[in-house]
Amino acid sequence: MHRIIIEGNNKLSGRVRISGSKNSAVALVPAAVLCDEEVTIANVPNISDIDALDEILNHLGAKVTRDKDVMKIDSSNIKNKLIPEKISKKLRASYYFMGALLGKFKYVQMYFPGGCSIGQRPINLHLKGFEALGATVKEEDNLFTISAEKLTGAKINLDFASVGATINLMLAAVKAEGVTVISNAAKEPHIVNVATFLNNMGAKISGAGTSEIKITGVEHLHSCFHEVVPDYIETGTYMILASVIGENMIIENIIPDHVESLISKLEDVGVPMEIGVDYIKISAPEKLLATNIKTQVYPGFPTDLQQPFATLLTQATGKSIITETIWENRFLNLFELNKMGATTELLTNSKAVIIGPCKLKGKKVKATDLRAGASLVIAGLIADGQTIIENANYILRGYEGIVEKLTKLGAKIKLEKENE
Ligand code: EPZ
């Protein structure tokens, strides 16, 4: 495991370039196996989640080359082998191989561990959708066997606008016979990015980005070039950081529309922003105002930005309430922030109150998940003294080059192996 060490309370300024979206890239890479020829994906973030997916592709016998942010994947000779549990449990997004391998071979066997620190993370909506397409699903000790004589287009209504289920069902349906309609589909930017990738290969998908996606099955998917969309959660994380300790910080290579809900919240708390076509320039104001946030599916306030935003709210004057509606256990960062001097309290497991402003002091704290880790990095950067963030591997899963990017902005930050 690694830890991140920060000497806090230094103004950050300059430019930070946003990388390709983790939550898009971790779906695009498994989706590539649907293609019968080589595909090229550019702007792939260099993060450990991609390394884990690369390992799965190699296990299946795909030919993979990575050159900086460009990944070439040739699945023309892959074998539909069981993916060992020790590899598939490295990341949740391994479940996209269920939809992709089912869509390609009409058969897939995979381990799928539920649960992590933010919640149970069931996959019932994915499985129900596979069954609607004609597959049978068997599960024994977390080993799922999903098979179909034939995959036939179907009308699938999602009880919840699940990102994972929406993408997984698109993958399973692209080569099914006939038309599939997914209603109450998720609308996150990565859904559109994956649908565009599949269409570039020759799939017939319309409506991605709306709550109704139509997929007309095709026989063959051909080679194509595709680009990962900029990461709107990384974008938001740096915008929040700039709002508490930035001085003319420019966050570039972004799509401002994708962070509209955050922009509106930052306006509410009194952050002036210069919004360009593909950048946002922010300086931290003298005073931040308290506000309330409630996480929603896209385009509402993203659950993945709730934890970084909580750190900002410790610096805002007044009482703020966070309501988390997506995950049942996504406040573990608050206990760590309190160790640093924040005043936060859990009212229920979905509602927390934060009173500010509080001076934060550097402490030894623990990252419990990826975005909790981001919340602690921001806290360490504004705190007086040294902060040590343990279990920093969580952070490296989703923020490409975070230590280099923050150092370039003027942060005093370093990464160390924990047993050093
Ligand atoms: C994706 O997770 C993201 N992960 C999560 O980001 C993100 O928090 C989430 O979408 C919501 O935006 C990736 O894209 C790899 P969901 P996913 O299916 O697909 C319930 C990060 O920090 N649900 O939209 O797993 C589920 O329990 C990560 O980058 C079911 O009940 O999220 C949750 O309450 C964390 N049954 C809600 O839906 C299902 O079959 C949202 O889940 C599936 C989901």
C-alpha cells in the first residue's frame, strides 16, 4: 500500500489538465472485446483500474498495446475463459466483461464479489436485464454463469437509473437479434461515450444520454478509433480544490456542461468562476457560504463529488447539510475530517451536517475509498502542518498523476510506499 504526505496551507495556482474519464474508460476497455477486429482508444487515463482491466484482457488472450494514453485492443482471437476471482475482484467495473462476453459469445462465467465501503453494490438490475434478453443466470458462491441459446431484443425498464446496468445491458444487446429498449436508463456522460464507441464499431444505438436508449442488434462490429471523454469527476475535484485554496487555477481540457450542477453549487457558496469553452479558471474567495447538497443521478449533483465537496463545506461559514441518495455508506471521510478539526456529524446514514469554517490541522488519516481519499487530499492541502493519508492506493485508482499534477500547482506532496 502507498501513503500520501502533504505539507498543507500553500496556495495553488497554474494549470491542471484533466485526463480521460475513469468511469468511461473502465467500460470502454471491456466493450472492446465485442469487436471482431482491433480497436484504438485514445485519452485512456493511466490509473491502476486500467492496469487491472489490461490484465483481464491478457488473461482472455486479447492482444493489447499501450503507448502513453493510446490503447490498441485486438480481441479477434480471445478465448472465453473464466476470469480468476483474484483479478475480477480488483475493481467493480470488471462486471462489464459480463455484458461484453455474453454479447459476444452468448456465454460468460465470472466471479462477482458484491459490496465495498460505500455500499452493498448489488447487480440485480444487470442480471434481470440479461434474463430479459433471453439469458439464464446461475450463481453459486459469487460465481455467475450466464448463458443464452440466442439473445433477443427486449424492452427493459430499470427500477433505478443504474450506470452499470445501463452500460452492461447495452453491451449485451448490441449483437442481439432485434430491438432492445432500455427505459429509465442512466444519462451520465460515460453512457454517451460508450454508446458512441459502439456506434463507431458499427452498432446501432440511439438515445444515449436520455432516459430511453434503443439498440438494434447487428451481426458484425468492425475496427474503429475512439477517444475517452474528459473525466467530469476529476474536473469537479480540482474545481473544488481551487475553490478552497486556488489562486487563478485553470482546470483545462474539460467539458463545462458535464459539471453544471457543481458550477451552480459553487456559485451558491460564493465562488467566482471564469468559464471558457474547455476550461474553468477559479480563485478561492475570502469567504465561502454554507449550502445544502443532495446527490442525484446525472445531471443532478454527482455522488462522486459529495465527499470532496464535504471538505469545502468545512471551510464554509454556517451550517450545511449533505443528503446522499445513491449509496448507503458514503460518509466515512467525515470521521477522518473530524480528526483534522472539522465539525461534522452524521444525522442518519444518508444525511450529514457540517458546521464551518473550521481550521484544519494536519493529521494521520485513512482513505476508505477513492473519493473519500480525494476529500482527504483536499483537506491536507488546506490544513496547517503535515497530513499523512494511508491507503492512498484507493486514490491512485481514479486520479491519474495526482501527485505530479498537484506538485505542478505548487503543492508540497509526495507518495511513499507504506512499509518505508
Ligand atoms: C458507477 O457505479 C460508478 N462506478 C460509481 O463511481 C458512481 O458512484 C455510480 O456509478 C453512480 O454514479 C463506475 O462507473 C465504475 P449504479 P455503479 O449502478 O454503476 C443501485 C467512483 O467513485 N443498484 O448507478 O455501480 C446501487 O446499489 C465510483 O468512481 C442496484 O440496486 O452505480 C446504488 O444504490 C464509486 N442494483 C445505485 O443503484 C443494481 O443492479 C447506483 O448504482 C445496480 C445498482
